[in-house]
Amino acid sequence: MLPVLILAGGLATRLRPLTEHIPKALVPVAGKPFVVHQLEYLKEQGIRKVILCTGYRADQIEAVVGNGAAYGLEVSFSEDGDTLLGTGGAIIKALPLAGPAFFVLYGDSFLPISFAKVESEWRRSHKPALMTVFRNEGQWDSSNVLFEDQMVVKYDKHRPRPGMDYIDYGLAVLSADLFSDCQPAIPFDLADLYHDLSLSRRLAGMEVFERFYEIGSPEGLAEAEAYFGRA
């Protein structure tokens, strides 16, 4: 299966003071660092290779995860360095480790989804990128996706509009070629690339039906704690 890039470099300011001394990936959820829940699930899904894109307190994540052998995975690290590169810039820096195509997973999201099905749908679409989408209707965050006929017709994180009932679920497949014209070491937001891809009809979509869990906010963290506590 394709490798998975986990974007785990953010400052996690919404979780302060919890994240003043630890990165968001290591926030404990139901007795385990959140990233451990992610890695264990990836192993169950048949994933073998993971690249962790880190920034804030990166050394702590590496100390906990190591080479991934404890989780049955091969884990490598791509660190932003002195300047946080944003979601897009972090991917560019990690490209030498990732290969020609890869999954992208946000470091604060847990997604009960079949990765094999997502990869299969991406291959079937013959598009350079695929975004999983969920019919959110403003429930957990601002809906920002117009989804029609298995395509993301418009994605706009910054200016959502009426009719956008879907949201980026948090898992995508991207071809490395999409970044061939991007400058390395320059921060940028992956959302801007998604926006451009949607307008040029190059962003396939796959609807999923089970809600996502996230720890990006205190409310989300409480819901994730309850979810893993029941598991």
C-alpha cells in the first residue's frame, strides 16, 4: 500500500496549556499518546511505511515513536527545522522519503476508514489527487466542499459558501508530481493546492459515512477520549 505522511508539525495553540511542553501528537488520549492510536490503526489497515512530518517539539515525538518497529511499521521523520513550513511545505520537504504517491493524514485526526478502499478509489479515478469528504453540514466545523459525481468541484477553506455541505474528512491521496513547481523551504497551506486542484477538475472525491475524531480543540479532545474509552 501507499505510504502515509502524517502532518504533525503544528503549534497546537488551541490546546494550551496542555501543549505548552508537549506536541499535540503526544497528548494522552485514553491512556496513550494520540500518535500511538494513529500508528496502531495504520498497522491494522495494512500500511507498512509512515513518514511523520514534525516541527514543534519534534524530538519528543521521535523519542516516543522511534523507528516504528514497536508498532510493526517503518517510520521515518521529516522535520521542518527552524521555520514551520505549513502543511504544504512540510509535504515538499518529505517528498524524498515518500515516493511517487502517498496518503496524507492530519496529525490531530483519527479516521475509522478503510485505507485500501481509498487507495483503490484514487487509482480508479485516474486523477492526481483524491480527497475523502464527509457530509458535515456545518456540524463539527465549517463545511467547505462542493462534492458532485465523485469529484470535489470546489474546495474553499477560507471562503465557504452556501451549498457546501461537505468537509475535508482528513485523508487524501496525492501524487508527488503535484509539487514539482513548488519552491522548497517556503511555507504554504495545502488548502491552497486543494483549492486550485478542485477548480481544474483534478481532485477526485470519495464520500465516507462514519464521523471523524480530532484533538485539535478541547471539545474534540473530549470526544476522542470518549470514543477511545469505549473501544
